[in-house]
Amino acid sequence: MEDINKYYEAAEILKVLGHPTRLCIVNGLIRNKGCNVSFMQSCLKIPQSTVSQHISKLKSAGIIVGERKGLEITYKVVNQMAIDLVTSLFND
């Protein structure tokens, strides 16, 4: 019998990654090995408040974490399943 919990975990990750902006953020964090909200905002050309809302959802899902360095927070992807999913989608 398979452990159903792994399917719940995968489904939750897929739900959170199901938004194009969040997919783009996670892909960019993987490629850049982390960055701050200002950098993301300038790359995505969307308001900082919108980026922060997406960051909040990704953090709540355990996909990313933020590391404070002075006044700046650098985010990085820590969920291996999310890394594997996104790199398999955008392996170019």
C-alpha cells in the first residue's frame, strides 16, 4: 500500500506552483541560487507588494525560506520536490 501523504504533499506543492508568477519566481530563485524581493520585482516588472504576496504563499508552503542579511532578505528554494518539478519543466 502506498503512503497517501506523499500525494498530499505533491498536490499542495503543485497548487502553490500553479500560478505563473510563482513558477517564475521559483525558477528564478533556482537559477540565481537566491535573490531579494527588489531583484525579483525588477525582473518580473510587477509591484513589490504583488511579489511579496507570492513570496508569502511560497514560504507558507515550505517551498522557499528567507535569510536576513542586515535590512535585506535573500530568498532561496529549499523544497527538493519543487526544485525537481521546476527544473524538469524549464530545463533549457
